[in-house]
Amino acid sequence: MKRWHLGLLFLIVPPLFFLSLWERVTPHLESFLVYPHSRAIYDREGKLLRVFLSSDEEWCLPISLPEMGKWLPLLAVEIEDRRFFRHPGVDGFALLRALWQNLKARRVVSGASTITTQLVRLTQPGKRTLGQKMREMLISLKLETMLSKETILESYLNRVPLGGNIRGVEAAALFYFGKKAQSLSLGEAALLVGMLPEPERLRPDKNPERAREKRALLLQLLRKRGIITPTQYAIAVNEPLPGNAFGFPQYAYHATEILASSSSLASLSSTLSLELQTWLEKAVKESLQPLPREIIACGLVVENATGHILAYVGNGRFLDNRDNWVDCAQAPRSPGSALKPFVYALAFEQGLLTPSSLLADTPLGLGGHVPRNFDERYRGPVSCRLALAHSLNVPAARVMRAVRPSLFLATLRQLGFAHLDREASFYGDSLILGGCEVTALEMAQAYTALARLGEGVELSLSQDAVPPRKRVFSPGATYLIADILADRTRFAPLYQRKEGSLPLFAFKTGTSYGLRDAWTVAYNPQYTVVVWYGDPTGKPHQELVGLQTATPLAAKIMKKLTRGASPWYEEPPDIEWREVCALSGKLPSPFCPHRMKAPFLKGISPLAICDLHQLVNGQVVTVWPRELAPFLEGQKSLPPSSPLTPSFLSIVSPVHGKRYLPNPLTNNLRLPLKAETKEEVYWFVDGEFVGKSQPGQAFFTTLSLGTHTIVASSLHGATAQVTIEVGYPAYALQDAFGSELR
């Protein structure tokens, strides 16, 4: 063969061979851009709550190049591939340099990998042969024609191994330094970049001295090249190493499980507040300490304006043992009396009752059973306000019959109680007494509708969700319910020591049959709180009483949320006040001896005239009106022995409306509080619990100058109230020093 033929062959064959390989090698772009990643869930302020392992059982948190901060991309390019932004994917100068160094040393002492070829190797690993290296180079050259330099660098830094099962700079920054990549200092970024060649050998948590030496070499090189200033070098090289690894946060286990199962996104923004979440986890756990270990608890906090769940504790004994991994907030349980406010709201809205309407708390047969109240007593005639505030069973059952069980059940379903999936006839009258199953999440959603004055909203854990809203009750009806449930005298059996002033909020308790569940739901215009305690096996415990066990935590949460403030509702326009008979709650007749102001729903509430007081033979007598017959089971007259309050309670000292003179030296008054009753009495002064007294005994308290409201309350709900003044007569008195006291 002639020489020129041979030369031509050498000129043609290599390019043809290269073109053949070029056509056969096709990068799969999806493998470079989509890869197994962890899911990170953040709170409403961007604080990390929890990280999940990827499908490859690795910690990998992809982020964009700008989110990696200033130093990491800069240092990675400067140390790993200085001509990255100038070469086409393969660095020819580095290849020649590596070839010369390796030939000279007669062994491999230098490589010519670029960031692009390293990314190819991470994505499509194979045996380290010459053919494989050639293939990687060809793919790198082709990849750079398909992706931008920034995209390649971003993918590389998101996938590079950095010790153990840590992949990518974001996961490494969180694991080793407890912060995001964009927040890393120069020294911290240098530690991570220094790990790239040998991630296990140079881990700062396992080999701190090697990591420190490597960092110093890199920083010295950067200083020589003029990338950093001498001052920056001095600060970075002396930065302390992180010591033990921070690991990954695992807050809000049950809430984040729900979020992770609902989305495949790498990053999720939740509605949770990390600060409130950690506080609630601690508060629920502390509340369980004095209780039997079989009792567990859950707690929820909802932001009413948005329906966002701010804190979610699915199990207060989480991690104690393997039986306490259950999410109790999603477990169906008996609600006890917690559904009663909804039937009263329905009755108000239908124009059947007002808060001052009279109901009968007398024996009533319910399918062969005669329900009793929690204290096993009947109170005779009671107002709607008292019946709901003290959660009386028989009046609630009568109200449900009046509004129709089928309509009540439909309303509960509209509120979100999805577990009520049987017909009304299946539940019967027990529906209002806890003979059904609901979850804490459903309870929170339903009460949020009350807190939003009748407008329901679906609860959400994701900030990206736009929860639908729907009107369930009128503003006026729910305002009346909130006003009733804000009765603070119900705290009497609860606070046996001074807890400090509590904010104003409505609350409802629930205790299931046989003492198996204890509930308290509390709300104000801003927040709704649900607390549940119970034994997952269904075993009864004497501690499982709503007011006794659940209400203290609910009150503590509300106090934490409001921080001393007491926001309350403005009176809706569909509320009006009228004068009514103090006994019947109807519009007064000329024969009504006592009258009071009471709220009504405009155009809806009944306008009947009181016929409880009638003139018979020249005397005013009390007779039941006919329209109350369905409630009163045929009783036609009020027995003299049937009181209108749960039990007889009257304040003997002090006397209502009187002025009491203080001690002129202290301007205070030490006053005995005494009530006529057969029960233990709890005393409140200006809304704060001050102490208790035994029957027939006095409790002494010190009062300052001014007007004071004193409330006495018994364990079973009887209350009495007086208002007095501590001060001096209108004319001035002279003390021993001649100064005026007024």
C-alpha cells in the first residue's frame, strides 16, 4: 500500500470510528434529571420538620443551584474542575497532563475527570476499564450539547456521595452542620468539598483531624489563587469542626406521615408551626405522667381563619413502645357529649328554641333505656343555656327528637363526621349521647365550623391546598353556642389552685359511656383546640373524665396560644336582645314576676308569650304551657320541690349590692365567703378561682377597692352570683393622719 493511501486511512478511520460511537451513545436525560430523592417537609416558616429516606434508602435532598449558596458551587468548580465552564465536557489539557504524569510515573497518579464525567459515572456506574472511560467521555461530550453547565453542576452537587448513605450537598449540610447548604460558611463549605474525593475517609464527624488538614490545604490553595482574601482564609481555617453529626430532624411524626403519603414532591411546605408543635408534644407528654401508662392522648391546634393545622400530636406516648405508634387523631372513638352543641345550634336555627327556653331534665325512656346525667341526678326544668353548659343528657335527647334525628345526622355528616355511615334509625337517641364513632380530626373540623360562626372549612396540613368552605350554620346560632360554652363557672371543679387568669374561650367536654374516652374541645375566634385521652384497648379508667383530665390541657394550650389576650366575637347582625320572662324564657306577660334581657335570632326565634305564669282566682300561679308538653312528658305543673338549678345553692355572705368598708390602713377588706348548700363550694372572684369551702363553712379572701363579682359553684353545676363594692361612702373620711380616703 502506498504511503499516501496509509496516511489517508489514518485520517479517515478514527473520525469515522468516533462518529460511529457518537451515534451509538445516547444519554438518557431523564436519568440525569430524575433520580431517587428524599422528601423534606418544612413548617410554615420554612423550618425543617422531617426528612424521609429515598427509595434507595439514602438521604438525598435535591435543591436548585442558587439554593446551594455562594461557596459550595464556587469551591466545587475551583477544586474539582477549574475549567468546567470552558471545556465541552472533556478537558483536553487535563487529559494530556494526566497522560504525561502517568507515563512518567509508570502508574496512575493523576486523572482527568471533569464534573460532567463524574456525573455520568454517578448516573451510569460501571467497571473502571478503558472502554468504560471512553464511553463516559463520549456521553459527557454529548450531554453538554443537551444540558446547560448550570444544570450539570446542580445535578452533580445533588447526587455526589458525602459519607454513609448521604447524597448531595443539602443532605450533607443538614446532617453534618444542622443547617441548609445556602447557610454554610466558607470553612464549612470547604469541609464538604474536601470530602468529594474520599467521603468516608474525610468525614468531619469520624475523622476530624484528616478533615481539618484537607480543609486547610483547600483554603490555602484558594488563597494562593486569589479566590479568597487572607482575612477570609484566617477565619475559615480556624472555624471549629462540627463534632458529632446533627442527623435529620424527625418532628411531627404522624402529621408528616399524612403529608408524605399525599404527595411525591421532594419538598413540602406544611401548615405546622415547629415552635408550637414541639411545645404541644412536650405538653401532651407531661400531662400523661400522672396517668396510668395504658392511657394515651392526642392533641390538635387549628388556625380558624384558614383551616390550617398548626400542631398535630397523634400520640402523646409516641416512641415509648411499639404499641404507641398509632395515630390516635385518626382513630374512631366515642365522642361522649361532645356532639351536643351541634344539635342546639340546629334547634336555634330552626326557631325551636333560644338559650333562655325552658327544657325538662326529667326521666325519659330511650328505646327501653332511661338515660341519666353524669352525676346521676335530674334537675327538673332547666334553661337551654344551663342544659348545654352542664351537658345534661335528657334535655339534649329531647332537643334531638325535636329537630329530627335524620336532619341532625345529615348535619353532622356535612360538618365532616365521615364515620357516621349508618342510618339514623341505627343510632337512635344514643347518637347525641356518644353512641357513635368519630375521630379527633373530624371533631376539630366540626368545631372549627362553630369557631368560624357557622362556616365550615376542610382542615389542611399543606400550605399548597385551598380548602373548600361551606355555610353549615348561621352566624347568630353559632354565636349563641359560643356564648353558652364560654361559661367560666364550669371550671370550678377543675382549678383547685390559682392558675392565673385564663383567656376567654368556649369549651365543651365529652366523656364516653363507661369512662373510656375523655374529650375537651376549646375555641375562640382565632384557634380551635381538640384534646383526647383514652385507652386504645377500650378499657375503662376512672381518670377518663373530660373535665377532669382533658380540660386542663386544653386550657393550657389556649393560654399559650393567646398569650393573655382574650379575643372574642362581635355580635352578628342576626342577633337581637329582648326582654323575656326570667323563668320561661318567653316574651313576658303582665303576670311574670321577674324579667331579664335575652338574645334572639332575628326573624327565626319563637315569639310566644309566657303562659307559665297565669292569673287563677286572683293569684299568679305557675302552669306549664301546652307547647312544652312534648318536652315535659305531660307534666302540667311545676312541683314546688323541683328547683330550677342543679342543686340548691345560695350565697349568704356577702350580700348582693352592698358596699363594704375596707381597712383604712391597707385599703383592703378581708371578707368571709359563705354559701348555703350541702355540697363543696368553689369560689371565684372577678373570674379567677380563689379557693373552696366545705358545706356550712366560710372561706376568707382579701378584696381591694372597687366593684367585685363573686361566683359560688358546686361540683354538680349549681351556681350563685353576687356583686359588691369595696369602698368608702360618698363623703370623705379623715384617717388618723388627716388624709382623705375615698
